[in-house]
Amino acid sequence: MEHWRAEGFGEGFAQFCQAYVVERLGCLGAPYAGRFEQYVKDFRGAGQNEYLGTRLPIERIVAYDPSSAVFMALAVSTRRGGGAVDWMPFKRVFRDGMKSPPRRVGGDWLLQFAVDALKYFDAKQVWPILRKFRFPPEEGIAAWPRRPGGWTDGPVDCAKERAAWKAAGETVITKWKVLGPIPDSRKLRLGLDAIDDENFRLKQEYVVEGKTYRWRDDTRVDGCGTVILNELPGGDGSCVFYLTAQIAVKKGRPVRFWISSDDDVRCWLDGRRFHTVWAERGVDVRATDFAWALPERDEATILVKVANHYGTAGFHLRYAMDDWYSGVCEREMATGDTARRAALMEYLGSRQVDAGIVRPLLLKGLGDREATVRAAAARALAGRRNDAASVDALVGAWGKESDAVVVEALRAGLRELTFETFSDAKAAAAWRTKRRDELSNGAFVECEMVYGVEPVVGGFYGNNAGAFAGQHIGRGWGMAADHFYSVVLDVARAGPRVLRLRYAAADANPARLNIVVRRGAATVAEKRDIAVNKTANWTNWRWLEIKLGDLPAGRYHVDVSVARPGGAVDCDVIGWR
């Protein structure tokens, strides 16, 4: 039952077990009596505040009380008339799980979890729970597993696997050009940018710290299509590899990828990042990550960076034209069930994929006949930063909308995307006419998006009121000298840039900051020892502005670090126009 303890659910299950023990001992009186109901209240509150009130995908639910809220929701669903919890479903889950062959934990673990929950608990109670916590749509759950028996441990038969992939329309990439290994003595892992990753242009050779590196096409590939990187000289130490290949796809049609790596991995398609995993792990072709990307041409270029910690190193990737967003989700949208369509909007709003992949479905939701679906679509579109098409859609919908709840969702969404508060649809339309171009020439990201994606030290998800997307970097960030984080921002057109950071800092003597802007490893602008003004409280958000001068078009790393530790600085949104 590994998939019941995958990702953040591992610690969440441990927390939930504490509540289970207390409930079982409640008959003994103090100090156990009544404690279980306190756990129910605490887990529900954390689930709402730290997960449901944010746009985190379920795969990244916070690994303590918030993820415990899922288990608790299943537990209390067994109550009848407010009575005691019936623990038999949980007992059957783990009794049967111990008898079954181990199942590998891959990108389909959420589907495995959902299928089990429906099998062991009352399905009428479970479906609303899965929808609420943004599990995959019911069409996807119903279609799993793709193969009878799912994935189990045991020797891998590469011939059988490749035959199954071919039958499913999946193409394994085996013709890679490989650059490296490039030594990583500072153990920066994916933070080591040796070839200006974000602005990748294929060159025959690169010079890194005085040493010349050239692409090679003779790296061994095993029978399953895994590139064996550690066999290259120096490849079994702390180092970084780059791989590139061309794939035949269709411009503007989403592509689905199955990815496994040893160890950390980051992937780009046509220069746009679509997948990042920081993990010490081995390649497992039967338990892969899932990822999606939107090609900009029919002959697309993949760039991959693999960071090896030590020992073995490898990479496996296969792809197919998308059947999830353009198949499963389309069918879910066509259902006559309003609750399912609304839940799909919430699910799509949490997906950290290219806006062009989810926008068509969200626009359908914005035009739905039911107000609950339209409001959910508006909230989801509000998360598509730097996407002028989403702003256009929200403004256009506002001019036609009569439902008060939907109007408020549209107003809130536009405030999040434009940082402007509009009194009515007419004011929003006037702003779009005069200033819409600012969106296409700017770039903003949610600061908290660094966790699990970018290099970051210190703090954790905060949830103070007024933070966009219900979340920010918090929990004491700025109070230690080594605290820092890095984001990637795009300059669409060359020109002067002013960096803007939305923050709250209610402690005395807030930390002072450094800002360094890099293109690859080269610093192109910096400001140091920046004063941060104290705010009245932790919900009094202000903008810090730093003039950076002219920047050429391209993608840049923006590193925010602590010049002098002090009071905490909660960081909400960072970007420039």
C-alpha cells in the first residue's frame, strides 16, 4: 500500500494514526476522552487553510496536518448519525495491502489511492471527498489501471515493456546527444547552470570553468531505453549531465511524457520548462513521473538536465500525444453532473502546466450554464499569471455575468492577475484597452512556487490573509544569513526593468536583502543591502521596488538572499514590468 503513503501522505498518515490511537483509548477517560474530536477540528482547519485555500496540486499537499485531513475525511465519512467512527474500512485497506504484491509508486499513485478509497469506503461518501481535495477527475479514475494488475515489483522484461508502450502509442527516445558529466563540487544539483539552460541554444561545444565540453551520441542505452550516464568517465560522482533530442509532434497539441531519472531532473520543450524533480532515486521505467508540455513547432527540441548525487546515473523518457487533458478532462467536462464539472475546474486550476493546455477547458467552464462552474473557472483562470488571454477571458465574461458570486470571482481573479481593483466590468474593460500590453511585457510568479522546483533555503509555505493564491513564503524566512530563493523571470522585450516584491514584515528590524539577476551563471544586474520597511502587521502587504536598468530579451534567474538577518520577511509575489 505504498501509494497510501506517497509524497506528502506519508507524514500525513503518521499524524492520522495518532488520532486513531487517541480515539481507540477514549473509553479510558482523561486525557484521551474528547481528544479525537480536537484532531478532527485541527486536521480540517489545516486542510482548509494550508491546502484547499491555496492552489497546490494534490501531489504537493503539505506533509502533515493538511494531508491528514484527507485520511480524516475518509474516517468520519463512516459515521452514521454523528456516532463513532467505523474503522473497519481502514483495517481492510491495510490488511489486504499487506497480502498483495508491492505496487510501485509512480505518477499514477493518486489514481491507485482513489480506486482503493472507492473500493473500501462508501463510494457515495468518497466521491465528494476526492473532488474536494482536487484528485484527478472521475473519468480518469474510472479508466485506471491501464493494464490488468497495474505495476508490481519483479524483474523488468524490457521487450514486454516496450511492446506494451508501443501498443499504447508511447515512443521511447533512445537517440540522445549527451553533454557532460560536468563536475558539481558545490553540490548545487539542478541549481548548477552551466550552459544558460533557460535560453538554450544548441552549440557544438561549451566552456565551463576553463574546460571544453562537446556533445556525444555514443552513450549506452539499455534494452528499456534508459541512457546509462554513470558509465561516462566521472559520471558516478557529484555531477550534472545535459541531454537533448528532437521529437516529432504537432504544434499546439499537448504532449504527455513518462519520465524517470537518477537522480534530480529538469526538462524543457522548445525552451519552456515542463518538469522538475529534486529526488535521490534510481531509474524505474514502470513507476515514472507524469508531465505535459505544449510544443511550439512540429519538430520540437527537448533539453534535459540530470544531476547525479553519486553512484549510478541514468535517464528514461517516452512520450505520446496527450490523452489526459484532451481526452479524460474533455469527457469530464461533457458530463451532466454540475458538481463534477465544478470540481474539474478546481483540479485544472491546481495543475502546474502550460496555460495553453488548460485554458481551453477553463474557457468552457467560464461559459457553463451553471454559476458554480463559472465561479470555479474564474478562480482557476486567476492562477494563470502572465497570460493575457486569461485576463481577456475574465474581462469579457464579467461584461455578460449577472450572478453575484461569479462577478466577485471575476473581480478577485482580475485583481490577482493585474494587481488592480476594478469597481465594475466597464472599468476592467477600460484598463484592458489602455494597459493590457503591460501583461505581455512583464512577468510575475508566486514566490512560494520555489518549493520543490527552484533552489531555496529557509522558510516554508505561509498562509496569511491577503496573500495571492492563499499562500506565500513565510515561517521565518529572512531570519538566517543563509536564507535565499531563486525564481526565473522572462523579459519579452528589451528595456529597463523595475523588480517588484510584494511582502509583509511585521517584526522589528526586518532582514535586509540582496538581489542578483543572472543569465545562466553570469551576473547581469545586482542590488545589495536593500532595506525592507516594516509593515503594520502580517496581512499588510506592500511592494518593494528595485530599479535594475536595461535588460535584453531572454529568461533570467533572480536570486533573493539575506544581506543581514533580521525580522522575518514574508514574500508573496515577485516580478517585473
